[in-house]
Amino acid sequence: MKLKDYASLIATLKLKSGLHIGTGGERPQRGEPLPVMESPRTKQPYIPGSSLKGKMRCLLELTYERKETDPRDQGSPCWCGKCQICLLFGSGSSVKTYEPTRLIFRDCYLTKQSEEIFEKIALEEKPGVRIDRVTGKAAGGALFPMERIPEGVEFHFEISTRVFDSDNKEALRRWIAAGLYLMEQDAIGGSGTRGSGHIEFNNILFDGKEFSKDWRENCKKEKESLANVQLKG
């Protein structure tokens, strides 16, 4: 196979609720908030490409099912190396890698306007509690606050797509659109089931062309038929 071209998808990722993507380091002392990921250079928050890639892949696998799992790890990504999701994201195992990954996710940094906002405001702090199932009240000592990037903040979002000589570029676009739609319906980052990480994508361009205004409705309608859309050929 021969690498023929690159097709870029760019968009604005807007937070519709506060976002927490943690550093993965040691937990802070009791009462101190869990920190968000920040750039060591600018000290401003960003969204790692790995978080977005992992979430999109997970949602597509939940929607269209994993073909195989690593026998040593039943929670692994798809292991087959040949399905449409493996073609997009790569195989979950070096043993079963048949083709290169198509999608390259960039880290997402603040837009210029949001950079200016962060010069005036700070990260928000959201408390969280565990409910005592007997009393129906907050359990004693269960407070775990966390930092969040506030609602309304926007990031530059970009996926660079490798297009090989046998690939169908329109099929690539439709699969990526489905992934964007699923992430909008779900959440990214921590505490997604408790209000955090609700996002939307705006000003979407793929290979220099705008997404149609009804792209979300199209994704919803073709949810079942997309499983038969082949990336190759």
C-alpha cells in the first residue's frame, strides 16, 4: 500500500459544561482539588489528543462492536487488525498489526479568544460527594473537589488523516463524523456521568470543505448503515 495524501479535519471544540482531564499523578492531599492537565510552557489547560482518540475509538467500538479482544485483557481495544475501526485507529496488538493507523489526533489548545479569557478568570473548582445510601446524605469524609475548565471555553481541534491509495476519502469522512457525533452525545474527561465534559464541534472542515448544517441528523440516520461503509475500495 502507498500513502497517497493527507486529509485534515479541523473544527472548534466548545465546552458546554466544565471539563476535567487530570494529570494522572498522585492524588493531592485531602481537601485539595484534583488538578487538570496544563501545558508546562504556557501553564494553560489543553486537551491531549490521546484522550480524544481513546474516547472516539471506545464509543465507535461500543456502537459497532469489537471483533476480537486480547485474550490477556478483555477490556482491550479491538484486536482483530482488519475491521473498519482497526483500520482507522490501529490494531490493539502489535502481534496483529496489519496496516498503519489512519487517524492522527493533535493536542487541542485554546483558541486566541479563550486564551484572553484565561488571562482574566481562573479554573473553576467543583466539589463532588458520595451519597450514603442509608441516610441519603453526603457520606462523611467523601468530599473530592476537582478543577474544571469552565463552560464556554473553546479549543482548536484537528485530526490529520492518512489516505492510502486504496482508501475511500468520503468513507473516512463519514466514519470520523460518526465519531464526532458520538462524542457530542457522550462526554470526555472525568466525571462525564455527573455533568462534566459535555462538548460540541463547530466550524467543521474536512479536506477544505464545510460539513453540512444537518451533519448530526445524517449521522443519526445512517447509524446502522455505516457499519457497511468500507474505508478501502
